Amino acid sequence: MTLAAVYAHNSLAELRSTITEHTDVFNRDNNMGLVKQCLTSLIKKNIQRLTKTFLTLSLADMANRVQLSGPKEAEQYVLHMIEDGEIFATINQKDGMVRFHDNPEKYNSPNMLLEVDKEMQLCIQLDAKLREMDREIAVNPQFVQKSSGTHEDDLPGTSTSAGKIQVY
């Protein structure tokens, strides 16, 4: 099963098992950094899912539900997510409880509208760049050759000269 398929199951234990099983491959391909980002992303995603179900939750219960080592690890993730604006919550240190809040932003201020417009412009630019890259790849002779499943040696009456295919 691929890393992406395991990630989609939202099971941290399953993802960790897959990472352990394929560590050599991830290291050989220099992808272990990306794999660790996937692991962190799944933890955060599972914590965000809890914010949609619970108003208040103990750190111990959160650690159990998200499959973390304990309340301290859960607290660290929650603190970082609060700092990064990924969730809105408060932690009561005394009783180890997390209270989730709704996003306080109302999205009706001029500054917020400018921010949304700026993000939309960035998305439009990224879309244009991706379309251009896609077009460049689609006309790349190596890509066309590999995606068609043929090689110049496989084609009768063809030879290559200076990287160009000539048909006789």
C-alpha cells in the first residue's frame, strides 16, 4: 500500500508502520524529510478533526484518540497549532483540558478583504505557472516518448539523430 493510501486512512499507527517498513526506500530516495512532514500533517489533521467533534477534551484523551505517546506530546502539538493559527483553542494547565473555539475572524473588514484578494491573486499566478509547466511537459519529447510507451528502438524504420526522430 502506498504512503498516500495509508495517509488517507487517518491512522497514525498504520502510517508509522508503513514508514518503518519502507525506511530504507525513503532514505535512499532522499524522501524521509517529506515522509516526516506527512506524519506531522496527519497528526495535525487528526487534531483538527477533533475540533469539529468536541468543545472540550482532555490532553490525555486527545493523545489517545490521535495515537500520540501521551498528554505532553498532545499539548506540544496543540500549542504549535494555536501559534500557527491552525486551530483556535485554550489549554487549562491545571486540569489538562483543551477548549476549542470558533475562528474569531468575521472576514468582513477591509484588511481581511485585501488579504483574501492577495491570496486569490497568488492562487491565480500559481495556476498559470502550473498550466505552463504542464504544457512544457506535454510537449517534451522525452515525456511524450515515455508516456506513449514506445522507444525509438521499438519503432520500425526510425533512427535518432541529434535528439530528433526521423521517420523513413
